[in-house]
Amino acid sequence: MSHAPSSQSPAPIAGAPAPLPPSEPGSLHALVLQSLDDDQAQDIVSIPLEGKTAIADHMVIASGRSTRQVAAMAQKLAERIKHAGFGHARIEGLPAADWVLIDAGDVVVHVFRPEVRSFYNLERMWAFGDAPPVASA
């Protein structure tokens, strides 16, 4: 019996994180997705808003496991946005850190505790069913 390597790519592993959506390298959107992934955000969803609203080009939604993680991810993301030269991101909701909004201009980011995210269900409101999760840490 020969065990020669297969030329086919391996099948995806059940339960493995989905790949991040395509975004232009060096873009604000790519920076946001990478930062959240680096900080072990859970259930990252990116919703394209172009053509739906003028508030931003993308809405990114993610969860943290605790208020401490939500606050830390939001603060680190705002710092990374500033250091990368994308300007000063506005942050709302840090004192409670149940739901933190980071307004970076072309990308609006919502970081939730899981229970709060389930309650508000922004994905359903904005995606109209067309934005599956893109990564889980």
C-alpha cells in the first residue's frame, strides 16, 4: 500500500476558525480584523456597509469573554489604529465595557460581552442574513 502525498488540499477541520474576509493589506479594515484576532476576540463578523449606509464602509462585530477583555481589546485597537496612521478612533462604552463602540471612520467596531451581543443582535439588523462569522478564537 502506497501512502504518496495527495495533490488535493486538506479538507477543512470541523470547528476550526473560518478564514478572515479578504481586505486590502494595510487597510484600516485589515488592521481591525488582525487586531481583534491577535487579542483572541470571539465570533468576529465583518459586515460590508458600502451601498447600505454612509456611516462607514464596514461594521465589525466581535465578542470578548469578560468586561476586562472587552475593554482591553477596545483600548488596544484604538492605539493600533492611531499608531498605524489612521487617526484618532472615538471610543464609547468603556466604563461598563459590556458593549464598546470604536468609531474609526471607515470602519465601525462593536465589541460585546456574549450575552449583550445576543440581546442586541446587530448582525441581524445590519447584515440582512448575508454576513456569516469570519473567525472564532
